[in-house]
Amino acid sequence: MIDWVKEKLDLDKLKTNLLDDVYPAKRLVAEAFGIPTTEVENLTDPRNLYRSLRVLKGAIGKAGVFLTHQTFDAKTLKRKGRGLRQILRKLKTPEEYKEFNDYLIARRSVEKANQG
């Protein structure tokens, strides 16, 4: 019975499932750079896959907030305005949606033209 428990309760699997779902990447980076796993979070090398995965997870959450709740300054995280869902709720008819879409296209065209 004890052997079965040891086999099923692998420490790496426990860490991955309970604490950090990107722990395997952390371990991989530690092995690749020859450092302890406790130092991976502080490793500033651009090849640090673990750090990139952690940042990506946060970015996905921020995008969700932007779309459904509010916009915010990327550096300070202070609220800047309403979320996209709230803005689009004001568009009641297909004609209003088309006009808004035309406005966005024209605005982007001007922006790109100014870039040269």
C-alpha cells in the first residue's frame, strides 16, 4: 500500500497540481541553468521560460478585465475607463454597430498614415 501511495503522490506532481501549474517549466529552467529551483524566479535571462509563462498568465487575466470590466494603465494599473463590454452595450442596432466599426477603421487609418 505504501509503495502505491508513493507512486501516486509524486512530489513534482503535487507541486504542479496544488501550487504552481507551470512548475515543470521552473524545474526545466533550473536544470538548464544549473541553479536551484528557488532561484528561477529571480533569473532575468530572456530565455527564462518559467518567468515568461507566469507573465503570460497575468496578461490573459488583464485582457479579460479590459474586455469585461474596465480599462487601466498598463504600468500603474490605475483605472482609465469603462471596459469594452460596457462601451458596446450602447450600440443597440446593427446600423449603430456599423457606424462604430466604420469610425474605428477610419481612426486606425489616420493613425497608420501618420506613422509614414
